[in-house]
Amino acid sequence: MTQHRKARGMKTQALVAELMQARGWPFAESAGAGRPGSDVTGTPDVAVEVKARSDLNPLAWVKQAEGAADGRLPFAVFRPNGMGEHPEQFLAMIRFGDLLNLLAGAGYGDPESREEESE
């Protein structure tokens, strides 16, 4: 990995952690490069995998987040090339079932028509 790519990855992790701090995870911090576990620490309820890459491998990224989840909600944040330094515009990848649960919990959908959750 070139120094530029490594620096971009570190900057992306920092941008994600800073936005999370501003949005309700006051202790979120970038874990730095090469450290095992979640890329953003200080988030007791979510496990965040951060990627700033040109290739696309969402299944591997979500599995990596799941591996560090330890009961937390896993997801991956992806900063594609050309995205700039606006983390609120980065893309997030999450299991569809988890997304539906989050949407239902936020009041979306018709609660009367929901079926029981299945794994």
C-alpha cells in the first residue's frame, strides 16, 4: 500500500470518528492503521469498519465488521474515490435485516403489519 493510500485511509477513519462524535458517540476515535477490531473505538453499541478504496468488496467488509461486533451492530463505511472529505456523504453497508429493524424502530413502516423477526 502506498503512503498516499495509507494516509487517505487514516484520514477517512478520522473523518468518520469526528462525525460520529458530533452525532451522538462522543467518545468515538479512529483506531489507526493495522489495529485489530473495529476501526472506530469508543462506540459501545456499533462496530464500524471503514474503507477508503477503489475496489469494492462489501461482503468481506461487512463480515470484517461482524467479526469485531461482539454483540454490537456491525456496518461498513465506504469512501469511494472522488467522494471528497464529507463523511456524511460516504456510503454505509449494513445487513438488510438490521436496516429494517432500525427503520422500524425509527417509526417507518406499518407496525400493525410486521411479522416476527427471523434469523
